[in-house]
Amino acid sequence: MIKLLYEGILIRENGIIKKASSSSTLIITDNNNIIVDTSTKDMENIIIKGLSELNLSPNDIDVVINTHLHYDHIENNPIFKNATFYASPKEFGFNDNFEDFKKFKDKEIEIIETPGHTYGSISVIYKDYVVVGDASPLKNNILKMIPPKLNVDEKLALESLKKIRKLRKNVITGHEGIVYKEKLL
């Protein structure tokens, strides 16, 4: 099961980001309760409410996968006290709080590298969905193949968008909800 707990927002004024909160996605597999990206602190109650609607609490989450470690994707990590946290080592360096995403094992989940926004950006594939973080923060990034405005490498960002499109799955963007695969054909 997959449920988008929060769609995320990204508000710019005159090209300057005024507010950013990432999407937060729950994935329930046979073996794990997973949150992909935990958003910003002000979204904590929305995430908790979304979990409670499924008779879950933050304590029921075993795994948190962060697509990258920008603040707007990780601020609620501390509420998941029973979780193991995974990200790319290109993101966390010497941070003891994270495990290398390559160590995560669940036969229903695949994690791929989708660099460009950051060098360590990753995306999470589950059934007919791919949660991409800021590899595609907005719908038009994936729909129109426009690299994110903020990236460390525009060429890598475009290659990651192509890789995501080739999956032919529903795309959960970093800040703007879902792009259904039919729109990507």
C-alpha cells in the first residue's frame, strides 16, 4: 500500500523560495512500514493525522528513507523513534544517524540513484509508483523535462528525469503531488 500523507508545497516570489515543505509518502510492504521524506516541522500534525487515519502512529514506522538531506525533507525525522534512517552516503558523509540506502533490503522496494538536485539524490520505487524527491520537485519538471531550478549539476538532473520517465510509473514529486503515468506517455 502507498499513501501520500502530504503533497508538499514550494512557494517562490521573484525567484526566491519563500516556503518549501516536501511531500511525505507512506509505503506499507509485507515487512516494513516506510516513510519517504518527512517534510518540515510545521507539517508534523498533518503527517501524524494521516498515519492515524490508517491506525498507525510514528512509533509504527520501521524505516525512513530520505531522498536527500535538505531541511525541507528531514525535519520530522525525530518523531520516528523506532525507525532506521536511510539515505545516500553522498548526502550524509560522517553522520551516524543514517545507513547507506544500499543496505536496505525489502523485496517490494527498489532504490535508485537520481542525482542532479544533489549528488546523492535517490528515488524509491514501489509497485507502480516512484517517489522522486527533488529529482522532480514540481510536476512540470517531469512533464516538460525541465531540470529543477536548484541543482548541483543540470546535466545529471536531466539524465535523472529521463531515467524516471523510462520507468513508466506514477511519479510522486518532491513538492507538488502525483503525476500519473498516463500523462508521461
